[in-house]
Amino acid sequence: MNVLIVNINAVYGTSDKPLPFKRGAAMSVLESVSKAFIRIENGIIAEVGSMKDLDTHADVTINAENGMVLPSWCDSHTHIVYAGTREQEFIFRIKGMSYEEIAARGGGILNSAERMQNVDEDQLYEQSLLRLNEVMRMGTGAIEIKSGYGLSYESELKMLRVIKRLKEQSLIPIKATFLGAHAIPKIYQSDRQGYMTLLTEKMLPKIVDEGLADYIDVFCDKGYFTVEETDTILEYGSKYGLKAKIHANELANSGGVQIGVKHNALSVDHLEMIEEKEVQALLASETIPTVLPSCSFYLNIKYAPARMMIDNGLGIAMATDYNPGSTPSGNIPFLINLACNKMKLMPEEAINAITINGAYAMEMNQELGSIEVGKVANLIITKPMGSLAFIPYAFGSNHIHKVIVRGKEI
């Protein structure tokens, strides 16, 4: 089917020279075409041009009504498959309890793990599908989903099977990440090696045999998994053909960045606590640092130094970390506001971080993340606005007019 999007004020995120991801000063550049149209054939971008040169017909015409067109958001770090909510922990935080104190009282990841054991797989799927549809309506056109709230053989497989069902049914592409190393479950608190063995010798072979994961992840941080344990888990993952991702340096300068770089991790995520040595390690690698500003907002913790990272030549991705405990939101327009307001990114930098760089962090940059001929037509049409800065400026409003997935309005 041939689709035309016409009367576009400006198309942003175009590219004449495709890059794997944007780094340093290039992150402030968001290429555009003014007064434009986009032609889509069978869900793929076929042409981006000026309205004055438009001389073609289409099966379907979508009127942008002088709005802007952006690549859909590429959310490379989420935990949207979970059972139940944790608003009581929100109350605990209002009363002054820390993340670690809540975890010590049975909250946090272990709370979600207990709920996961008691939920039916079909119920889990239905809950998660609602969240997936919610974020799609807010412009998300590609997403990564992690396990990690199971922390047992049966529950981790349950989560990953639900993610696989979502993959099969979803209009947007999904990457699955095995995060069994999210925390040490209660029954293994005095037997860490026993849980390591369960992860590496029982869970991993079954997960790979059933094709349930694209990546493997570890929470390498204070109070969770050590650098040595992370090294071992990622070695096993590599043997089974799973590329690495890392939760690193959220609570302390843990060494997670360096171990991620050692294992050629696709991304190292969180990074609220990093210093010059971590920046240098990342500069010498193809690993992309991923910041999660809405986690910092929700937990009232330090924001990752995204401005410093970009100024030192790094490219960064940005993601929501949508999860029941520390970021119960997949609202990327608000995420862009946080990146600008709290991390001092320019709007163009924030948008590049959540589009082309987010796509790279999921190995989707050849298909998504920018508006180029040959890429999938997952797009956002905004309401009319004076500039891109209006998105983070008026952060409480819905600026999305239409969401396009594979050339079709949803």
C-alpha cells in the first residue's frame, strides 16, 4: 500500500549519511526538511521531499495539518512485564525511607518477585499488553523488555514467555533481555553461589533452547551483584550467544561500566555515579551509555551526568526504565523535559538520545531511529507548534496528533 503524509511543517531526524549513533557535538544536530511530505510503500519510507515537488498519488493520504514529524521513540530499557503495583513503597519514600531501606523491609525487586510467583501467565500477559499499548499511543515505536522480577526458574521463564507473546502480537518491534541477575532471591541470601549456578547452568540453557532472549543483563551495583559475579554471568551469556547489557553505577561507582566494556556490552545503563575513568573506558568502546532520568526523578536521587558525557565526546541513549518500583511511567515526552531541565540537554540532544541512539542500544538503528529512505515508517506526527523546544517546555500537554506504525495510523 502506498501512503502519503502531506502538509508537514518540518520532518526531523532525517539523514543523508547514516551513522550507527550520534556522539558528542553531533547529538545537538537534528537534520530536517521543511514544508515536506513523506511517501511510504508497504510500511517502508520511500521518499522524503518538499511539498512543492509533490506530484504523486497514494492509496491513503494522511494530513499532518502543519504538525512536525519525528521518528518514533526507541525505548531501550524497560521492565513493563510485571505483576501488580507498588504504591505503598511510594508512600515509604515520601516518609523518608531510602531505596535500600525499602528493599531491606522486603520491598523493591523482591516484592515484585513474590507477586510474580503468584500471577497466572495469561493475567501477566494481559497486564503487560495494556502497558505496551499505552506507550505506543505516546509514540513509542520500538521497545526492549527485561525479565528480572521472577528470580526463580519458573517465574523467569514465565516472564520471558510473556515477552515472547508480546513480540509475536505487537505492531512494534520488541527485544527481550534475560535479567535473572536482578537481585539475589530470599531463599538464596545465604547461598549466592547456588543462585549463580541456577542462573548459568539451568536457566540459561532453557532460555536459549526456547529462543526467549536477545540479550543478557546484570544489576552490577552495591548490594546486588559484584563485578566478579557479573563477569561470570556475562561469560556464560556469551557462550550461549547472548550479547551483554548492564545495569551499572546507579547506587555506587561499582565497576559495572568497565566490566560492561570488557564484555563489549551493547549498553551500560543508569550511570548516576560515574567519573572520568568510566568516561574514558566508554570513549574507547562501542558501548553506548544509557541514562534513565525519570528513575532519578521518581527516587529523588542524583541524575546521570549526561551533559558532561556529551561534552566529553560520548553519545548517550535515553530510556524510561518503566517498572513498578522506581519508574512507573513510559511517558517519553516528560522524559525529554527531565533531560532538558535536570540534565541540561538541548531538545535536539534529548530527541537524538531517545530515537537514533535508543535504536542503536537495541541493534535496530538500521531499521528505526531516523527518517531515512529504506527504514521502517514508525513515526510521530505532532500537533502544530512553533519549535521542537515546545515539547519539553509545555511538559504537561499531549503534543502527539497521530502515531504511525509501519505506515498505518494506530
